[in-house]
Amino acid sequence: MQERSLNTIFLHLMTLKTKSCAWILMIIMLPGILLFSFGNGVQAHALSASFTQISFNTTETDMSFSLDMLSVMESMGGDSNHDGALDEQELGALHRRLEEWIDDSVVLEMNQRQQEGELQSIQLEKKGDKQVVTWTYRFPAYAAGQTISLNDGLYTQSTAPAGTSYVNLLTAKQGGQVNQAVLQGKDRTWILLLSEDQGGQQAQEQQPALAVPEKPQAAAGNQAEAAPTPASTMKSEGSSPVVKAAPASSNGAASGFFSFFKLGMHHILTGYDHLLFLLALLLRKQTFKQYAAIISAFTIAHSLTLTMAVLGWVTLPSRLVESTIALSICYVALENIFRREIKHRALLTFAFGLIHGLGFASILQEMELPKSHLAISLVSFNLGIEVIQLSIVLLLFPVLKFFHQARISGASIRYGSVTITLLGGFWLFERLFL
């Protein structure tokens, strides 16, 4: 009888130990699962961004295409001195390959005929605090009635890390008017209609241009078959051509609002440092009221500084912003480990949320949004961020509630917070010294 009791106790202890190990292992792995679910590697921002600018002039059409240096090096190499950047000499050695790469990938068409632009230069530039490589082309001037389309095929056949989160921020200019689009995922073709400005016609309200998704069978052909009805107009004095963007088609093209909405979702899903900060905030056991206060504080704070930064009211060096974001992850994770009771976390979240908002704003600052598009772009971009943030919280809340009822939740929180601290510390060191 006594031997049976001992066996029962031993089996019970083994079961508890197995469950404890499972919980601890799950909490340790959770940050890594979140990081690797949305991309490759542990880079805090895996977003690969290009910037296309097209200027329609009376004598010629100028186009520049800029791509962040990291994406260029991932695809083309060229860092011969292994310093993590390209210099002028290394860029010169890659010149021919870079020219062929973009000539084959980014195609401008007029009435379904590919246009051969004259390459003016390939050079290193700085866009904000980001190093980019810029290709500059010159095309002939285009007349009213012609349909201009841009096909971005970059990374469509590539397995490079940059291809998993690539976005092209396109700006078309004519006179003092601007039209913009976000090309990402399968929405990688943009159609522009040049038309005469009718003297008595009233200017339509400007909206961000619409991205028309490329059909699988139409790499360079059928996108202009259906005569597009103008969705927005860029007007100028006299009868010079004005740019009209093709409207969303019935096969699911995104509107201008939805383009920036998707960009906001994409930005936070590839901003793994923001996601890790959110996880660290929620990991400790708290009441529903405390959780609601934390999420509300983070939303209000980052929305404020996102708006202020895009409007140009607040500007801080990106190294300082990104380093502080990494520091915020470490601080909250260490607080989870060493504080017996969590107090005033909503206030702490608000303070750090102000810095995270500056991080969210970086991509819109680089796009240089015109005032006419600023409000709708800001609102839709921020809504995209909030939808993903709220979805993650709703998914995590029942899991964390169940987890907090487990006996070994305290140990699991400590081990999970240690993992988060190490990841945050790695990013902090990288951003400060590399």
C-alpha cells in the first residue's frame, strides 16, 4: 500500500515537471515564434522599401528609383571590405549588374509598349537617415491620350530575404501636383492616363493614386486593355497633359486609402521590435482594466508622435529613436523579472509609446507625402497599425489568461522575459555601435 502511494506521488511529480517544462519552453520560444512567423532572421525591421519618382515634363519624363542599401547588398553583394555598407568604389564595380537588374525588373510602358529609358546615373544617396542606391532615367515626353504604366517585378522570382516584405512607394509629379501609390504584394502594376485639361472642367478632389494588380498572364501587356476611368486628376494651367490614375478594377485592386491601410499593417508586422515590446507589456499577470489602459496608452502615444513626425513638428535622429525602442524592450522585460508588483505600467507605456510612434513614422517621412494627401494617408496608415495591434492582443489575451493560471507561470514569465531582454539587448548594441 505504501509502495503504491509512493509510485502515485512520483508519477504526479513527473507529470508536474513535464507540464512545467512545456510551459517554460513555450514562453521562451514565444518571442522567437513571433519574430520568425513574419519573416526571416532577427532583424528588427525586415521591410525592404523602394521609392519611385516619375516627373512628367513638357520636354522629357524623368524617373528615379531608390532602393535601400541593405536590400541591394542582399541581392547583389559587393561589400568587398565587409564593413556592412557600399562605398563609391564598390558601387562602381557593381554598376553593370545593377543596371541590368533594374532594367529587367522595373519597366515603364506607354500604350503597352516597353520604353527604353536612358540611364543617367547610379549613385549612393541618403533618404532621411537611410542609405539608398538611386537609379536615374530619362524618357521622352508623353502626350495626352497615352496610357503610361509601371510594372515592378523586383523580387518576384527571388528568394532573397528582402523579397518577403518588399514595398514600392511611388510618386508621380506633374507641375505642382502629386499623385501617389503603394505597390506591394501582388499589386505591383500602376496605370496612368495622360489627358488634356478641359478648360471648363472642375478639378476633381485629389486622392492617393490607385494600384492596379498585375494579372498573372500580363507581365507587360494586358493591363491597359480596359480603358480606365480617371479616379483622380493632376491639373495644371493651360492644356498641358494631366495625370489620371486608373481606378480600382473589379478584380480587387486596392484604393488609395486601402493601399496605405495595408502599408500600416505591413509595417507593424515587419517591425518585430514593436511586437516584442507589446508582448513584454502583456506577459505579466494583470487585470483586464490594466491591459486596456496599457493598450490605450500605447495607441494614443504612438498616434500622437506618428502624426507630429510626419507633419515635421518633431524630428529626432533615427539612431536615437531605434536605440530607445530597443531600450524600452529591455526595460519592460527586466521589470517583469525584478518587480514583484506591476504599477503605473500605463504611464510607462505612454512614455515609450511616444518613441515607438517616431519609429512608425519613418517610412511615411521618407515618402515625403504632399499636404493634399496627408490626412487620408495618415489615418489609413495608423488604422492599419491599430488593426494588427488589436488582433494580436485579442489572440494573446486568452492564451495568457490560461497560462497565468498555471502553477509555474512565475518561472515561465522570468525565463520568457530573459529571452526578450537578450533580443532587446542585441538590437540595442547593434543600433548603438554597428
